[in-house]
Amino acid sequence: MTITKQVIAEKLASYLRHECTSAELVSWAETAMMEREVDEADAEIVSAALARLGVADVRAFGLEWADCESILRDLGFEAQVEITAA
């Protein structure tokens, strides 16, 4: 599977929707960096996003909302929040 900006955005969205844990996101990013093909057209952006997600389990780096927004913005996406009654 080729890792594209869309693939990363979808995985990050899954994390933000609590469909995967931060550990699962980090593991996916680490595996993607080592074993998967990166879209050549966006190799620099895709590689940078994967690298950032791959270290999110390190306390010094972490992964806050602003980080997610920044990664998505770099990938050409925008995060939006919707509040609904529980």
C-alpha cells in the first residue's frame, strides 16, 4: 500500500475520533516509515508527517491538538470540531 497524504489524514482522523489509540497510531506510523512505499509526489511532506507521528509516544514530543492541526494543514487538510449532545 502506498502511503499518501490522504492515508495519513484518514489515520489521524481515526485517532481523533478515538477509533485507535495513540500507541496504535505510533505503531502504524513507525511501520509505514519502514515497510511501506511513500507517494513520490509528496514524499517530503508524507515522510515528515510519518516521522512526527512516529515519535508521538515520546514524552518530549507527545501529540496535542495543535500538533494534529499542524500535521493536517501540512498535508492539505483542515480539522473541524462538531459538538453534539451526549
